[in-house]
Amino acid sequence: MKQPKSIIASKSILFELKSPKNNNKNAPSPALLQALSQVKDFMTDSQKALILLREGKNCFDNGDIRGALDCFNEGISYNPSVTLFNLRAACHKMMEMFSEAYFDYSFNIRIEPDNGQHYCNRGLCLARLKKMSLALEDLDLAIGYEPSATNYYARATVYGDFGKFEEALSGTFFLKLNARE
């Protein structure tokens, strides 16, 4: 179904209405709020989630973590996606809400069970929650799916954080590469 030009124009204007000259850079401009309320009924849930994702990224980039979290929460209510859950988890981690971040990464694992980065992120949250054995299980899964330097480094860091320096050094990416040769 083709949308009327006025609706399309209203949608594209939404991204330009947040006034950078406003004293409170993190607050949406009144024009944005009015435009959003007028076109919201004509938008799909995916479109609403996309606008909230962009608004949340703006808030996050400007240091308004609470505002970003609110946008991502509302966006998830319209269209739960890996991107929104990742960004919400980033907000939770910035606010040191590691249990909440853990659940966001767990949701992503349900959607993309073969993505090692989700296991790595969840494992790092578990480490911050002082659950070493569970953290290491997730980090081992991350390495199994994606044997990248980042995942090996994350696992070594967790070992080091818990005082297991020998294991940290024996599990590094570079030693694994040498063992393969």
C-alpha cells in the first residue's frame, strides 16, 4: 500500500526535528513530540521501533543513558530485535545493572544461538556478577562459535580478574595459534 506523501514527509521530518540548538540536547524537541504523536497511528510497529532506536542512540551518544534506556525499552515493546536488546544491554552495563544486561544477551542467544559475541557479552556480565564458572562456560562457547582474539582476550581477562593468572596466560589466543602450527 502506497502511503500519502504527507505521511512520508512527516516520517522523514521526525529525524530532523530534534533541535541541536536546544539547551537540553538530550530532550526531544516539542516539534518532534508533536509530529510523532500525529504520525504514530500511521506507522508500523517496525517503523516506530526504528525511530525509537535512532532516538535512543542519540540519547546514548549525548550521555543520557536513562533516556536511551527508555527509548530502547519502548522500541522493544513494538519490535523486539537483536539490535535493540544489544543497545539496551549496553545501557544496563553503563548503569552497572549486570543482571538486566545478562537477560538481554540471553534473549539474543535465543534469537541467534550461533553468534559467539552474544555468549561473550553474557559471559562478561556473569563475571561482573561474580559467577566465574558460568562466565567461563559462556566464554568457551563464544570461542567455540567465533575463535577470535576478542573472545580469547575476554576469557583471559575473566581468569585474571579471579586471580587465576596461569589459566589466563595458557588460554590466550596467541598460544592457541602456536599450538595449531
